[in-house]
Amino acid sequence: MEIIEEIRALKQRRNALILAHYYVDGQIQAVADYVGDSYFLSKKAAETDCDLIVFCGVRFMAESAKLLNPGKTVLLPDASADCPMAHMAGVREIEEMREIHPDLAVVCYINSTAEIKAHSDVCVTSSNAVKVVSALPNSTIYFIPDGNLARHVAEKVPEKRFLYGHGHCPVHQAVTAGDVRAAKVRHPQAQVLVHPECPKEVVDLSDYAGSTAGIIEYAGKSQAEEFIIGTEIGVMYELERRNPGKRFYPVKDGMICPDMKLNSLQNLLAALKDGKNAVNLSKEQMENALPPLKRMHEIAQ
Ligand code: 13P
Ligand code: SF4
């Protein structure tokens, strides 16, 4: 039996839901039940009545699915698929900030560990951060871990005071204004669409900055026929699938998240077969990291 057919058959037998982020390989996206950005996938995880969730993404995504489904098994095809930015915030800094600024809302990007979520007031993703932060009663926001996303949101919510985390995504941080200018020389008619995890000078040169789903939606609606894409290369699969007449160029070579690329058809099949790599969180983390995640869903709804 072909591997794809085997995955489909096992998925049915196990009553499993396969979720895949836009950054995983196209062949995994093709076999998944849902493909999306981190907010959409987290919603799908919250809604499911399947017995098993296999999350083709990175650990913080699978952890969020587990928090929203404490009674279900959530598997990561490769247990080592992690997001380095998720670890770029600390509990001690949060506690220190809370002492200095009593009216503080600690806003944590979903790209964070369950421990960081547990010490935060609310989670956000790049697609709902402006809405969620705007809705908070607090006037001072400590936005962690991503300093680039924090600055992007701060510009859109000028009425609040922001304190920025110092984390970054190694993939998006590596894009420079020079890369964007060089890509524009190569493709002068193209619009520039970037993820807000890119540095400010890159976002400032773009025509649109938004989540992976936002980029895909923008490209579909735009009258333009060519686009320079400033995010992980995996989004090309959906961009090209939805827009066969349009052309998409990566802003630079090497826009690859090595952790997302740890997901493969082989380890997806193995996860369905043997149920290994279940995501487990401590009782304390389960209890304390869920409310900020739930609050995000309530506000972003
Ligand atoms: P999205 O929320 O846009 O899917 O982004 C997740 C991510 O990890 C970006 O690097
Ligand atoms: Fe984390 Fe960056 Fe990979 Fe997204 S692309 S999962 S932020 S390392």
C-alpha cells in the first residue's frame, strides 16, 4: 500500500485528526485534515471530537492542542520539532516586570512554552494579536517573546504602552532590508508580503505584513500577479495551489524552518501506527496555561 493510503486508512481506524501548519512539506499538507496558521489550527484542535490529534508542526502547537483537549492524546510526529523562539522568554523576567508595573498585561505569543503561557495573562497569534491586545483593559503591555511582532503590534495599538520581549525567530530575523530591495530589483512588478516576525525595516518595505493565513488570503485577493514572499518556504505550496496563474518568489534563499521540516510522511505514519511521541504536560501547566489560551479564543472569536 502506498504511504498516503496507509496514512488515510490508519487515520480512519484510529479516529484521528491530522493538523498541519503551512510550513510543513506540501505532501504532508496534502494528506492533512486541516492546514492553516497557528490560530486556525488551535481552533480546529479545540473543536474536534476525534480521539487522537496528530500535529504536524512544532511542539508549542501540539502543546496548545493538548491544553485545549486534556483528555485526548496529541502526537508530534517528531518529538524534537521545537520552535527556538518559544524558549526566549523567562518566568523571572515576567515576575520582575509585574512588580515594577502593577497595571501590566503579560501577552504571550502562542510561540512559547506551556510554562511561559502559565505565567501570562493572555496568548495571541500573529493573526489576532492586534484585536486581543486592543481589547485588554490594561494600558501597559509586556509582549513576549517576539520583539519584532511586539513592535508591529505596538504600532497598530498606539494608545497602549509596550514593553518588548527579546526573542526572535531565527528564520524571519535573518531577512534584511537589502534582501527585500534585491528581490524588488529582480521582480519589479511584485508585491512584497511578509510575516511580522521579520525585522521592522523589512516590514516597513512590505505591501502587506500578516500571519501565514493572512499572506495567503492577501495574495488570493490582490490584483497583482507576482509576489515576493517573506516567510517560510512551506507557504509556497498553498499559494501556488490556490493561485495557479500567479507567481511567487521567496525573498531570499534559505527561508526554511528546520524544525518544521522534521515532519515527514514517514514519521506521520509511524505516529499513527505506534502512538509514540505523545505530548504530556504537568498538572500545574495544564491548569495554569489553559486560561490565557482560552482567553485568546474568547476575545479573538
Ligand atoms: P502563523 O501564526 O502565521 O502561522 O505563524 C507561526 C509561526 O511559527 C511563524 O513563524
Ligand atoms: Fe519558530 Fe520561526 Fe520555525 Fe515559526 S519559523 S516555528 S517562529 S523557528
